[in-house]
Amino acid sequence: MFRSPFLASIALVFVLFSSPSALAQSFSDVSKDNDGFDFFRSVEFIKSEGLANGYQDGTFKPNNLINRAEFLKILVETQFSRDTIDNCITNKISSNEKYIYFSDVPRDAWFAKYVCIAKSENIIKGYTDGTFRPGQNVSYGEALKMAVNTLVEYTKESTEGLWYYPFEEKLQQFSYISQIYLQKDPRSIIFIKDGKTDCQIYDCDFYINRGNMAQIIAAIKIGKAPENEKIVRYLKNSYKTDIYKITIGKVYSLLLPDRISGNPSEDGSLPGADPQTFTFYEADLCVSENGYYGKDENSVYFATKKLEGADSVSFQHLAFAVAKDKNNVYMMGEILPNADSATFKYLSSEKSCSDGYYFEDKNHKYNCGTGSRECTIE
């Protein structure tokens, strides 16, 4: 089996990824100035290394889904020589066989030689019905499994919890991985039930697009993360969604609300947060799109914003995006004017998130609604 070394050193990580303005734009629809920004640096990396190309019209189409055969082709060509790929069927499959390992992979199919490599190298195993399903869109878990087994090392699926967690765990040792988690949908959480994943029952896994493909490959090929960026753990809410990523050196928010005043960090990191003592406050579903409060021994945060002057010792989350310390009351990380912290308390909420939450202090009653994202005095 031919395995090429990593295509870039840690030095290249900083050259490419700390200075995105230095990268030339190769595709008209993947720019750091438009919706393709999430994928820009990954796509430019795999393009510069000859790992994937765009379309004749000058686009990359990062939001297009990618099927299992297409994704496998890119992975195999990344790691194996052209001679090895072209001769796999001749060397490993009898000339009498019309199909290559699977009932839906004809010998003369364009993707047959890639399937031949992948199956013979234990990268894929196919489905229990004997098919490979080449035209089926590749899911998040399947993509991680194929990428890790091809580009890192053979890894077994988990028999409990998240079936693809071992593959996520392998990827966590590599740099530039955080944006893949930002792309994740809560439906990607998969649990084993009676020997089957609930996604096999409910079809809840989601599919990756060409931009995600670039992210996964770039994350692995660029190289291992610097020591202080190695991931220690993830903090999940009660809905089992990743909320914070904890590395050796930083804390990252994986939810980036679009209406936080101040200057949230571009990479999602919490300025000055202590990874060892950081914790966050659980909140109900209504707050999920607005951010969470978190704190360490010295500071308090709302999403990525540090609350200047907030007292970490006396700080407490009340409900929704409302919290207080001994000096102030906060709504979505902003001080609520004229509220009396000493007497401010949570009363109740309506059944609908949009109808608001009720609070009061010695002077006023407040309705803090999710629709307006502010508190009004009643």
C-alpha cells in the first residue's frame, strides 16, 4: 500500500491559514468575501496540492452534495499511485468476475478501480446487502470513516454511543478541524439501539457537500495541530450538541450568534478563557440559537464575548439568555439598564419561545422575548 507523507508541515499551516488574504482565489464561487468563506482556505489548499479540481465554468460548487463513489475517488487518488489504481482489478480480481466486490459495482464502471483499491485495503466494507451504493450521497459519518481509513489508519467503528466517534477522535489530532464541527447538524448525533444506529432506523444522518470534503481532507493533509491546539474535550448541552471545544490552550464556542454586540473573535475562541476551569450554563431549547453563558475562575462570557467587569463568583444564569451577578443583570451578554440585581428574579415563561420569559425586581416586571432579543418593562 502506497502512503505519501503529509503534504505540508506545521510551518505551512501558519503560512496558509493565518494569512488568508495571501491566497489567490481559484474559483469564482469560493471567495473569502462571499458565502464560500467557510470553505475558502480548505478548497485553496486541496487545489494547490492537486487533490481536487473544479468545473469547466470556473466554479467549485462547494455546496453541492458529493456521492460515495466521487468521494472515494478523491481519497484513493490522494494516497495511491496511478499505476496501483489502474492495475488493481487485473491484479486482484479474476477475469471471470463481472462485478468488483459488490453487486452494484460493474467491472467496467468508471469507479470500479477505486472500489477495488478501497475494499482490498480495508477502507470500506459496504452494506450488509452486498452493495456499495456508489451513487448515494456520502453522509458525515461515512465520510469520516473513509477519510480516516484512507489517510490516517484503519479504525474500527464504535459498538456503543456514536458509531463514528472513533473517526472523529482520530481527526481531533489534526489542525484546522473546528469548522467541520461548525458545519455539523444536530441530526448527525447517532446512537446505537439494539445493534442498529437510530440513523439506520430514522435516516437522521446528514450528507456532506464538496466544501466539507475539502475541509476533511485539508485537516488531515496539513498535519498535526500545534500542541496548544490539541483538543482535550467537547462540552455538550442536554440535547447532546457540541457547544464548546476545549483545547490545551483555548476555549472555542461552536455556536456563533449573529447578533452579539462587541467584537467576537473570528475563530470562535473566548478571549483569555481558562480551559481547565471553564464551564457553561445549561439552557433550554429557546436559547440554543442565541448563545450560552460560560465562565472560568475569573471571567464570564456570552458565546465568544467576554463580559467586562462581570463577577465570576456571584454570577448565575436565570433563564433564557438572562443572567446576573452581584452588580448587574444581563440579557444576551448586555447589561439590562436600571435592573436591580439584588431583587431581580425569574418568574415564568410562556409555552412558546417567541412569547417570552417573565422576570421582576423591586421596581419592575420584565418580559424578555426571543423574538426581539431584548427585555421590555411591563
